[in-house]
Amino acid sequence: MINHDTINKIMDTARIEEVVGDFVALKKRGTSLIGNCPFHNEKTPSFHVSVTKGIYKCFGCGKGGDAVHFVMDHEKYSYPEALKFLANKYNIEVEETVQSNQQIEAQNARESLYIVSQYASAFFANELWTGADGRAIGLSYFKERGFREDILRKFELGYSPDVWDAMTLKAVSSGYKEEHLEKAGLSIRNDKGKLYDRFRGRVMFPIHNFTGRVIGFGGRTLKTDKNVPKYVNSPESDIYHKSNVLYGLFHAKKAIRETDNCYLVEGYADVLSVHQAGVENVVASSGTSLTVEQIRLIGRFTENVTILYDGDAAGIKASLRGLDMILEEGLNVKVVNFPDSHDPDSYMHKVGAGAFKTYIENNRKDFILYKATTLLKEAGKDPIKRAGIIRDIVESIAKIPDSIKASIFIKECSHLLEVEERILVSELNKIRVAKFKKSAPPPASSSYGQQQDGPPDNLFDDNAVPGEDIGRTAVTDELQEQEIIRLLLTYGHELVNWDSIDNMYIGSFIMQNLADVTFNDGICEKIIEIYKQDIESGLLPTASQFIKNQDRQIADLAITLSTSPYSLSENWYNKHQIYVRDETINLKSTILGGIFHLKKRKVDRILLNLLNEIKEESDAVNQEILMQRYSFVKNVEKEISRFLGSVVIK
């Protein structure tokens, strides 16, 4: 268990913008930083980071929290694991009060897979640099390919001995469990129950996750036997899902943000070569066809993707078919084609780092135009083939969600394809209409297949207030109660300077004025109870206390009420002379307005219930008593309404 002093040090040191910035490309907007949410797919940023409050909030999916919660949500870590992750990031020594042997080995089964994968990576690297076969075979191979030692060490490349169980035996003798070696895909059990190495006799490419932890491997054979697969990759596991991983992203993410561009290549060696040429913003799809999840990973850091194609015609055609997905995700795509059937790896080693870098910077072409040129060249003068290619190009343009970009490509392709622009636009609209019809949900229907005209089954729910008209939304006090919580979190620590009231905090003032009010919303009630207990103990709670509360529901509500997706542009006043009132200018009005709006809602509810009781009461005496009570409460409601009217206009 991590002691409190260490936790406080971690929390005080961790900067929300630095922690989130490792995973999301953030841009400044107003007082917040914004980016595309890493927890759900979106093309318009709704993910906000407040540096001053130390929190993040997505107004699309609702996720929010502090730096620790972000790591927990993103990496699927437990609370202690997230704290250790941040401690490692900021070089803070973690002191634990109790640490069992089981905790030392692994926090849980998932952590065990990380541990054995890191052990295997270190084993392979050690074999490459110190093992006799590793140096003679593995290291010689890499050097013959022209890779520098600093690149080999940076990407932690290694060598797996050509022995059936060298790594497995070493790992087991070092205390690692066989089941973890199997689950991580490092070892395989044969029919006789004996474990052997999956990657024997191969040079090894460790695959890192977003945070730099080893999650899997790619192993390349150095044998010429055609019966031996050239590459063997780790199988799917609890920590490795190949469709969600881009090789080299851990080393490239900083450069991708800085250059606002990501180079996408096919294989491990391509990443190493491009990186060695000084172009560090490069990733590969790790031996799998490009997936939507991988595209979205890139989209967190940049909207610009440059594909570095293999030069052969078959490779180009295969790649063209898969790139429409990138357009569909709203990214801008350019391509670079290498001459003489070279791939990025071979071309870099042929011309050298400097010439390679210059070539890719000078030969980038827009994907749509490149695709049109390439396919037209193949079709020649054949009118049938040309017609098919024109439709293919328009279908790619239809994938682009930005209508302005699409219209520009239509105009340029009109000249290139020698087809009137209006014909291309007409074809584009047909494709979009067909796509819309295909994706549109069917009309709601009853069990008999006819449209249902009657009221929904859940019309009379438990939240409905007696006496309301059928079909109205149920009346609750949730918004008014949440406004009180917002005021407490935002202004509770400020002193009251109103009329005869002096030396009292706004938090205490609000709690005194709501002593007779019951909160119906469960989370609001919990926060009010904590606030009340702290004040009675002589303490004044802060927003941070609720934001970091271990009850996630309390923390989520506190974060939601402490953040806003909107920021006021300076142009409202500077250019248009439109003055927008700031609630802090008349804080008395803001606070009293919140208190009395809540009281009015509670009184309105009491009046409604009294009316229903009067209607249902048959005894004249009891009805008279209820009428007197209704008259009294009605007078209270009038006073509150009168007060609210005067407060609002002050």
C-alpha cells in the first residue's frame, strides 16, 4: 500500500496537461486545452483540460477526472498502478507500507504479462549484444542492413537463440510462471506438455504500447527456408491487441505532435530506416492491414497522414484499396511513392539519410489526385475502365466528411479526369444518398410491424409528479440542486461582504440558508452531507476535495459542475460591443438566486402535493385544514417569487 506522503507528492507533482498530453494532441482554446477524446470516436474536439483545476472533462462521452483517473481510464490501471505510473513519469520514489511477495511479482494477472514481456525483451537484447550467436548472427544482420547501434538500442531490438527453449528455461529459473509465459505468447506448450520458445532463431522487434511498456514482439527469421515463415508475431493477449497498436508510436508521438504529420509505413524495418534518416514521426501497422482503431490512434495527435508506399505496382494497388478508411475518419492523406520498386527501407539505405528526407518532403501528393493519376495510367484509353475508375475516385471523395474539402477535390478531379464538374457532383450526391439510406435506422414499429402511435410504455414512470398533464416531462429538482453544488464548489471558500453579514464564508452562508431543505438527488445529497460535516468540524471543503473523492460518482459530478465546454470570445465586446454579464460582478445576486430558485422549486412541489390532497380529501374539516396550509405555503411562494424578481434585476 502506497503511503499518504508519497500519494500527496505524486498528486502535487503531476501536471494534468503533461499527463494527458502524452496521449492526446492538445490545443489552447480560451482558458482550456482541447483535443479529440481518447475514450470515444469523435472528429470535432469535445475533450477539455483545465490546467488551473487539474482536471479533464469530455463533453461528448462524459468522462472526467484528474491525472490519476485519466491514467486509470486510459491504461485500464488500478488506482495504485496509476499512481506508480505517474511516480515513474516524474521520478518519484514510491514508498509502500506493506509489500507482499505476490505484489512484488505482479499486481494482478494482467500486470504479470507486462512483467514477463519486459523480461523477455531484456533477455533478447542481452543475447543480441553479449551472446555469441546473437553478435555473430543477429547483430551482424542488423549492421549489414545499415542500422546504427543507437537505433538498435533505442528500439530495444534483440535476438532469440536458435534453441528450442532457451528463453523459457531462463525465465522459469528466474521465477517467472509458465502460465504467464504462455498467456503472453512467448512460449508454446506441445502435445507432451513441454514448453518451447515461440521466437527461436529470430531477430526480435519489441512492440511497445502508448506508455512504452513492452506488450508483444515481431520476430524475423534469418533462414532462407521457404517453409519457415518470414515473420512471426505475438498472438492476441490481455495486453496485446494488434488492431489497436502501431509499431513505433511510443517513439514517434512527440515528433508527430510537433510536426503535425504522421508518416505511415508497412513494416518494422521501414520504421527503423525512416527514423534513422532523422524523420521520427513514423509508425507502422505491425504486419496487419490498417484498421480504424489504428487510424484513430493517429488522429489523436494529428489530422495529417503521409503514406510511404512500396514502389511496386501490386503494393500500390493493394494500399489504395485500404486508404479510404483514413479519409472517412476525417484525416488529410498524402502519399509518397518511391522509384524503381524501392520501399522506404531500401531507398533510405541507397541514397542516404539526407537525400531520403529531402525526397519525401518534395514528393508528397494528395491521395485523391495520386489515386486518380495512378489508376488512369493503368486504364489507358479503355472507356469502360475509365468509367469504373471515375466512379471509384468519386466514391473515395464521398468518404470525406468535410464538404469543402470534397468540393475542392471534385473541381481538381474534373480537370484531371476530363469530366464535367456537374457530372461528378451528381455522382457524388447519388453515392451519399445511397449511403444515407443504407445507414438510416428503420421507423419505429410495434410487434405487428406497424408504426406505433400510442404513448410509450414508460410514460408513467416513478419520477412523475401527481397532477401533471399526461405527456409532460417529470418535474425534478436536479438542476436546482446541482446549481447549489456548483456554487459551493466555485465560491464556497470566498468571504461574504454583503450588508451586515461579515466574516462568513459563502459555503457556510449557503449551508445555513438551506438547513431546512432536503436534497432529493442522491449524489448531491452526499456532497451536501460531506460539506455539512466538514463545516461542523471547523473545516471548509474545497472543490479539489470532491474532484479527488474516491467515490467516482461524487468526483464525476464535481468535475462536470466545475467545467464548461464554452468560453466567451473577446470579440463579443472588442468587435461587437456586446457585454455579457459576469456572475461574479454581483455575487450576492448569484448566490441568493441559486438558494431561492431551489426553495421555490421545493415550495412548488409542496403546493402541487397539497392540491392533490385537497382534491382527494372528502372530509370537510380536513379539507379546510389543508386549504389553510395551502394558503400559508402560497404566501411563502409569493415572497420567494417577489424576492427572486428583485434579485435578478439588481
